[in-house]
Amino acid sequence: SHGDLQDWLRRKGYRVWGAGKGTYLELNRTKLKETLKQVGLPVIPTKVIRGMQNLVNYLKKHKDVWIKNSFYRGDFETFHHHDYYMSKPWLDNLAHKLGPKQDTFEFIIEEGVDGVESGYDGFTIDGKFSKNCFYGYECKDAAYIGRTSNSLPKPLEYVNQKLSPVFKELSYRGFYSNEVRLPKKKEPYVLDMTMRCGSPPSQTYMEIFSNWGEIIWYGSGGVVVEPKPTTKYGAQLMLKSGWSGDGNFLAVNIPKEYRNNVKLNNHCRMNGQDFVVPSDLGEYVGAVVGTGNTFKEAVEHTIEVADSIKGLELSYDQHAFESCEGYISNGKKVGIDW
């Protein structure tokens, strides 16, 4: 956020860690697609629809598309439309939520693309990337798994190199993640980009690499510092609480030995007790992170941490990592080494 301010400070000669003008690559999905075309990356077939009624009319005739928006991330998250009658309750609620702006709101409609979804998670300095890198898979709203390497898989490397001139032109110095769909025997499709410290996977890579202070300080001055991995694999489970989702303060008990592995949203401590402060994040209250020299070790560590903490209606998806194992198997078929 505050990309214009970051850019202004950077031009004044201050050290700045952040996306600067590059925030548009996340916030303006139409502009992102134009940028992808300019650098020679394929773009998913897309249609822009203005107004809620026009959207409804379109969805009555089309199935299996993805609905996205630009700029106003809080209005709704990406929604998968299967057919009109399944989507109608969601559409009715969205119309109520948007109120009078529903008549001018712009919706982005994307067709689905078959393939496994992976992504690079790290940073770039003026379009340059470190040799040591981190990449992985997200099980949406439930889990994340990632691994370190001294070379990025070729499909993800291809995307970064195509975008490198864009980052250089923007004087981009900061965190950067992408979501890439990898069809068999086809070029990778960039779905979305996160020009900040995303959640996930930032909770994981903060524990994976030990020298973020150096990375950020020297990176803000234009120098790439190699991340120092402490282990090979990382895993993350998203924590939920219906109690917190109802707008209540949530007390959380965390064993001392796992304090660094528990990343709470809107955290505060009063009288020695950890709390999650109510926010617009609703039932999502944080994440737990585990690491290991094998994928199995990282997963077992994560579950061990998750089972050790206590809070009202606190839970996580116990089957999330089973889905992740499927992603790993399919990813190997398209060049994502694990």
C-alpha cells in the first residue's frame, strides 16, 4: 500500500522497501493483463463487465468462470461461478453490499485454465532476483507448503525473467509473490500478483530465512542480498475462530517453545495474555508455521504446533495437507521440482 508515497520518497533519495508504482500490478487487474501481453506472457481470456445487472445477465448464459474485481479488494474476493442458480444467493448479497455503486462497478470475468497452480514467493530488487529462492503451493484459505532451493523451477523462472524489465523500470524493491497456472506443454499463465508481504506465504518464509534485516536494508538501497535458509521445507496452517468472527476478542494460549511459530493477526498482549483483536478479517485469526529438512517433517511440525495452542472455537483444516500432496504430484509433471 501507499505506493505513490513510496515512489516519492524513493525519488527523494530515501531508502524504501516496497512496491512503489508497482502496486498497480496487484490492484489493477486490467492493467496487469496489458503488462503481461507487453512482455510476451500469455493472458487468460477475459471479459470486463460494467454494472451488476449486466453481470447477472452474462452469468445466466455462462458457466464455470471466475469473477474478480480491481482496486477495491474489500468488496469481495475472487469467486468461482459454476452456474447461475448456485451463484444467485452470492450475487444477491453482493448487490446489497455494493449498494448504489453496483450500477457502475466493473467486474472482471476470467475463463478457467486447466493445470496446477504454483508460485514464486520472495522479493525482487530492480528486476534482479536472488539465487536462493522460495516457492510453493497454497491450499486456498487453509494451508501453504513451500521449499527453498538455489534454483527456481524453469516455468517460474521464465515468468520472473519476462517481468524483470518491468520491475527494473518501476524501481521495484520489495516483497513479491505470484500465482501461476501451469498447463501441460503450454506456457505458464500468471493469474494474479501480490506486491507485498502476502498471507500466506510470508508467515512461512519469515521463519525459513534468517537474515531479513540485511535483505531489506541493503535491498532498499538497490543491492541483492542472498537469503540464508535455516531449513529446506516450510508448511503453514490457517487458523479460524467463529468466536472471533462474531466480533469478539479472542484469548489465545501459546506454549513458550512455539511462540515464534504462531503468527496472529491483529495481535495484542494484555496482562500477559495474548489476544486477537476483532477486525474485518472475520474468522481468520492467524497461522501456525512448521519447518523441517523434509516435507514430512515440516507438516508434522506444523500440526504439532497447531494442536498445542488453545482458544475459543479455534480450528484448522485437518485435511488441508492431503490436498497439498496432490498439488506436489501434479506439479512434478509440469516441471516444479519438489
